[in-house]
Amino acid sequence: MSVRGGKSAKRSDDKNARRGGTRTRREPAPIRGAVLGADVSHSRSPVIHEAAFRALGIQGNYLARSVSARGFRQVVAALAADGYRYVNVTIPHKGLAAALATTRSAAVRASGAANTLIFQARRATGARAKHKAGVRIRAENTDGPGLLAALGDLGGAPADGIAVIVGSGGAAAGAVEALTAVGARVRIVARRKRAALAMRARLPAPRQPRISVADWSPANLAAALADADILISAVPAAAWEASEARAGLEALRPSAVVLEMAYGAGTPLARAVEGRARRYADGLGMLVHQAAVAITLALGQEPPLAAMFAAVGVRSDE
């Protein structure tokens, strides 16, 4: 056979392979995600989400990126355009996340806060397809399900119970929405009373009478805690450093459970409630639970909680 004939045969074989004979299989693109907040330099989210990816057999990576309020919209748009699948959002950008989304879940609409943004390609056809194509941003709030699951781990039963929430930011908004959805009565104690009142006003009208709002003072905190079943701190850990902030905690019932959304050992609140409350937990368990819900919504696969808890050194019965 001549050299020319050999080359011709090879081209013919290559052509047949491309038509379906031995087509090379493309590997799926890695899943990419991120957490965005004012300061996420110490976030445990990358460890948790990447553990979930490995447990699901997914190739992917997840980063933490600190961003200012001014730059938040631009960063979200850049990540969406770069092919990221989803981002999680933390303090203080949850309201901004809800506002910039294309579509919002019922929980986001009721709370005004989103902690998960899922990017979905927008496909368009026809003559104007070029102008209509882009990325649709779906806003979800998985803080609520994560909170309820973490309370369940503590033995807390919010349905028909009384929960005191300290704080009026995006984390508190997700908590109020979830707790009132399961029938809890909620007492909000906050320094920004106007924000707390707005939080109540956003909820469906039938839920609003179950919510009271008070300024954060020792007397108001004590009054709210007097017969409460649950105390939820939705403020940074440092907010409890002042003795005036902790005054009022003496009214906490021994049977109450305390969940602090901030996480880390030996916080001022953890030390203050030691010996007063039946059970206390920081926000690490809630972080794992809400991450699992976010991944399920974004990827359509439910990750195993045990692997995610193990990644942050927490034992789980799941």
C-alpha cells in the first residue's frame, strides 16, 4: 500500500469514528460553587461542600470569596457568566441576593432574604435569541430547613412552641419564616426594631399575629425568655460580648435549647448559657444541614450528611 493510500484510509477511519463509530466521550465539566460574604476567610463551607461532592462522586470545587456590598452584584454576574453552578450567601448580603434574582422561592419572597443563588442557562430561540439568552438566577433560602434540622438534632420542637430570636438581619429573617411556617410563636428581640417590624410585615398575613417585636434590652430579653422553649442567636458572636447584652439571659429556662448561628468554640453566648440551658449548639450543624439542602436544589442529588459532618469533625447518626 502506498503512503498516500495509508493517509487516506486513516482520514476515512477518523471520519467514521466522528460519525459514531468510536466517538470519544467527553468528561462532564467540574461543578463549581462558592460562598460570598463580607468576610468568609474562615468559612467552613468549602470543606463541607467539597466533602459532599466527593461523597456523590462529583468532580468539583468550591471557594470562599469575601466581597463588599458595592461589588456583590458584579461578582455574582461574573461567577454566573464563568459557569459556576451556584453560590451561597452569608452576612450581610442575603437581602441583596434576594433582590438581584430572576426568580425567588416562596421562602425568599416571605423573608426577603436568600442564602443560595442557583445559576441556570436561559435558552432562547428565534430571531432575537441572541439578545434573550443568558443566565437565570434562582434564589432559595435553605437557612430555614437547616435551622429546623439543627433544632431537631438538639431535641428542640419548634412546632406550637415559643422561640426567641435575637437579631433582625437576613439570617433572622430565614429563621422567622421557617419557624412560623411550622406553627411556632416567635419573639424577636433586636437592636434594629424597624428592620424586625419590616420582617414581620413581609410574612403572609395569617402568620403575623404569632410574632412580637421588642428592642434588645435586658428587661425585654428576660421577658421574652421567661417561658420560651428555644433561644436562637442570629447575630455575630461578638454581639454578646458586652455584659449588658447578656443581661436578661438569667431568665432562660433550664429546659430551653439554645442555637447560636455563629460557630466556633467558647463564644460569649456559649459561656453565658452554660449551666442554664438544657442543650446548646453553635451554628456548625445548621451550616451542614443548609448546605445539604442547597446542594440538593442546585445539583438534583441529595448528599450524605454523615460525610459532610465528618468533614468538620462532627459525628452524625445519619
